[in-house]
Amino acid sequence: MHTNGPARGTSRRGFLGSCGTAIAVPYFFSRARTLADETRSPSDRFSIGLIGAGGMGVFNLEAAAKWIDVVAVADVDAGRAAAAAAKLSGGKAAVHDDYRRILERKDIDVLHIATPDHWHAKILVEALLAGKDVYCEKPLTLTIDEGKIIRRVQKETGRIVQVGTQQRSTFPLFVTAMALVAEGRLGRINRVQASIGNAPTSPSIPVVSVPKELDWDRWLGPAPAAEYRFLPATPVMGKDGKPAPAQPHTNGHYEFRWWYEYSGGKLTDWGAHHVDIASWALQLNGQTAGPTSIGGLARHPVDFKDGMPVQRDRYNTATEFHFTVNFPGGTTMIIRHDADNGVLIEGDKGRLFVNRRKLAGGVVDALKDDPLPEAAVARVYKNLPMEDNERKAHWACFLHCVKSRAEPISDVHSHMKMLNICHLAGISARLGRHLEWDDAAEQITGDDAAAAMMARPSRKGYEIEMG
Ligand SMILES: NC(=O)c1ccc[n+]([C@@H]2O[C@H](COP(=O)([O-])OP(=O)(O)OC[C@H]3O[C@@H](n4cnc5c(N)ncnc54)[C@H](O)[C@@H]3O)[C@@H](O)[C@H]2O)c1
């Protein structure tokens, strides 16, 4: 159970200290209101439909369990749908193979979408048009133009959308970092760096028959037709002499993220987290204009022709990369694979580093003598209710917004602005050249081939249904 006070058995100072550099910041667990206070009676619980019952869909709804009842589950893998319904609802939830059956239900107003990335835009837009509020996993899109559609539909329908970038709800690490930026402790920010790690490679993955419980054609959906590939995991020995967990290679479950057909690789999978934090920092520092250009270097495990991989049998997303994104006034954002995973924020008065385990830097040490004002963190978090665990906090924020109709902390508009940067990096990587960008028009300029990659054709029958 979350509390309004510090974690059980710790002083506020002790709890904060246990999360990284010892930072004495007496603020955010002092807030009077959490979602638990708002959701007391059974009638206050939320009936949720889950679309995409894989690792993240189940994990997320387990985190939100104390506030929700899962009443319907849809997955194109019948085995996964049934297993999720059993785990999340004791088998009470209705099980569907087609997400549209959930969209039709008038008794379900709130959805969680956790399909692979290539399905997000289509299902999200159709869900908003069907009148649902949605917690949708990141990244919301595969292309820049999909983002324009989502933003328009969200604005027109007024539905609540929380993006699954839960780092925005991470107290005290990322949120304290943002409060330090917003309070001007680093001065004017002139450089941010998102280091997001490298993507794996694979051997050649053979075409095999599709498991009988998986509807592969519907799994592919809007993506180009492709055969199903799978190579079982090769057992490896851990340092302790015991078998270590090993991942099979496939173009299907989980591993879809290493194929441009279904994802943007690390540039969107982790870019959606750390480029988001880097972009949030710039925005809080008064940088409202978006980037003007991007360039850099990327290495892929296969050859590319006209921006598309020529080999079809193995992972194809960038394994190594270093990009510089240029903003007006000389501010730069670096996106790279090879520094410590996290975000470095540099201003003319100081710098800080933040990741999921630590917050460090001179401005952090200085908090001992000069703590942040009580309201600073609350303000950065849009004065939304806070919980003491990032996954729960992100869900609490979403469900509070469903009730209050406030804008969640991971709103579609800021998400699209930062995802444009991730997609630009992906296009630059695939074409191997510098790109110019008109942020007001949201358009790549002076390069027709690159501009054409702002959209992708949908497979026939899987276009977004605009009603
Ligand atoms: N926020 C985070 O930290 C975080 C972490 C991991 C994954 N994710 C995101 O969550 C999403 C899912 O990732 P995952 O690792 O759980 O993948 P996964 O492959 O384990 O699960 C995806 C599920 O969606 C199902 N699916 C595919 N098409 C569908 C459709 N049309 N209708 C219904 N179900 C469909 C698949 O069969 C599969 O069961 C991805 O977008 C990923 O980026 C976010």
C-alpha cells in the first residue's frame, strides 16, 4: 500500500538517499492526496480492456491491480490471451482474438494497449474514436505522420491518453532532475545527451511454421507481408556455472523491436525513454522551438538500399550510433549507444546525470544545503497525484486523469515532439545522411527520399479506420 509519508521504516532523508546520491529534498511524499484516497469504494474501480497480452501488458495491469478490474483481453495469440485473462482476472475476463470486439463494448471506457509498436497508431486512433481513454505503450508511432493523426484525433475527441513512458513518474530520480532544471539550478541548458545502449544482432533466423495459437497474418497487421521466423534460444552458461536466461530469435513476440518493419530499434525502444527525458529538460528550460537538423553515424547488421534492409532473415535495426540534433540558439542533443545508459544534462551553471538508479552531479550535492522548494516537484509533475513506485505512479496518474479529465504527465503532444527526433534519427541512420527539419511544419526539407519516409504504406485491409 502506498502512503503519504516516506517508505515504511525509513526517514524521508534515508529513503531518498537509498535511491542514488544522498539527496536531501524534503518534498514529494508530503503531498496530501494519492489515487488510493480517491478510489475507495468498489464502484470507484475501473473496468479495463487489455489489447496485447504480452510481457508488458500483463506487467502493467498487475501494477495497477488495486484500482482496476480487467474485464476483457484481446490478443492475436490465443494462448497469451487466455493466460493473461487467467492471471489478471482469475479467468473472469472475456477473451477475444480481435481488439475491435473490445472497442464495441459500451461498458468499457478505459483501455490498455500493449501490442508491438507497428499496431499502436491504428488501434489507438480507433479506440479514441470509439470514445475510450487509453494508456498506450511507447512508442506511440512508427512514423512522423502517424503522430500527426494521433494528435489531431486526441484533440478532436478530448479523450485521455497516457503514454507508457513511466520514467516521467519516477520519484525521486527523473522528476527531481526535472525540478532542478525547471528551478534554474543548472542555468541555461546548452547540451543534453541520451545514451540508450546498443541493439542486439542475430544469426540467420529460419522460416518455420506458425504456432497454431498465433494468427500471424493479424500479428503483422499493417506491416508488410512476411514469413514467420523463429530460432530457439541457445542455452548459455552463466558465470555461476548455471544456465543463464537466453532469448530465442524471431520476428515475432518481444524481438519485433529489432526489425524496422515493426519498430525503430533502440532509437525508439529506449529513445522513447531517454530522448523523452532529454526533451522534457529542454522544454522545462524554456526551449520551446524544436530541432532544425540532425546528423551522425549509424552501423547496421545488414546492408540497406533506399532506406530499407536488403536481407530479410535477421535483425536489421542500428546496433551502434551517434547523432547530433541541433536546436535554435546552439543547443544540442546527443543520442548515442555507447556511454553510461542515462541522460546527461549540461547547463552554464552545472550539470547532472540521471538514470533509473542514480541522480548525480554538483547541483544534486548542493541540495543538502539548498533544498528545492516544496512545490517545485509538484509543479514539474503538473500537480498530479503521486505514488511511490514508478509503474504504479504512472497508472495512478492516468486513472486520476480519467476521473478529473486533466492532461496526464506523458501526454501525446510532448511525446510526439520528442518522437519526431527519434524517427528523424532513424531516417538519418537508414539513409546515412544529414537531415534538415522544419519543426513548425513538422517536415523534412530539401530531401524528397527522406521526406517520403515520414509515412509508410499500410498493408491492404489494415489502414486506420477513421469512422
Ligand atoms: N514502458 C516500458 O518500459 C516498456 C517495456 C517493455 C515494452 N514496452 C512496450 O510494450 C509493447 C509490447 O511489448 P512486449 O515486450 O510486451 O511485447 P510482446 O511481444 O511480449 O507482447 C505484445 C503482444 O501483443 C500481441 N498482439 C500483436 N498484435 C495484436 C493485435 N492486433 N491485437 C491484440 N494483440 C496483438 C502479441 O501477440 C503479443 O502477445 C511495445 O510497444 C513495447 O515498446 C514498454
